[in-house]
Amino acid sequence: MDERIIYQNENGGVSVVTPSGEVSLDLVILKDLPKGVDYKVINVSDLPPDRYFRSAWEFDVDKISINMSKALEIQKNILRAQRAPLLLALDVEYMKALETDDKKKMGEIAEEKQMLRDITMRPDLLNAKTPEELKLVTI
């Protein structure tokens, strides 16, 4: 079955219902959708093929769109998760440099740590106009 039922859920995201084909589409809508919710029956090919920003999907009149503000926050959280182990490793390196009083090394590490902290404020991230541009921003 190639049909999907989409609707805006209570969390602001898009729910996608995949009928099994064992019962009619009307029964699925009656049984599985919240009462009174606006929905649309679409072909599976109308779903965005890229699920990277799935949590930023929104239900428009004719299609699913990606809320760029939500997508930006998703990408920031991905970057934060990616930088966490890097910052921990740099903390270890900083402590080693501190023990040997290697001020040059401490300065280099401090700069690298600051770069990682600032990753969520990079202009290429904040000025991205499309989901594809957001995904290009990596550590």
C-alpha cells in the first residue's frame, strides 16, 4: 500500500500513519487519528525522502515542509553531541600541558576549545536558508 495519512500532532510535528491494508482507509482514519484533526492522504512518494530533520516537519495544506527554526535547533544539538567528546579529550590534553607548565600548548588548546564552543554560533549555520545548507555545517 502506497498511501500514508499525515497530520499535525499535538507536539507540533507531523505524524505519519501507514495503513496495513487489512482494513479500509476510512476505518484507519476513524480509528487511528485524533478526533477532529486535519489530515491528508498522500502517496508515500510525497514524503520527504530525507529524514534527517524529521522532527522539524510541519503539515502544510498540500505537503510536508521543514520548519527551518526547528531544523536549526536540531543541527545545533547534533553539533553539541559531536563536540562533547572532543572537548573532553582536550580537557585531558590541557591538564597534561598544565602539569608541565606548557603555556604555548595550553593556549593552543584553549583556542581549539573556544572554536568548538562557538560552533553553534557560526555564520554558515545561522545564515543557512535550506536544510541542505544546515547539514553542511559540521565539526
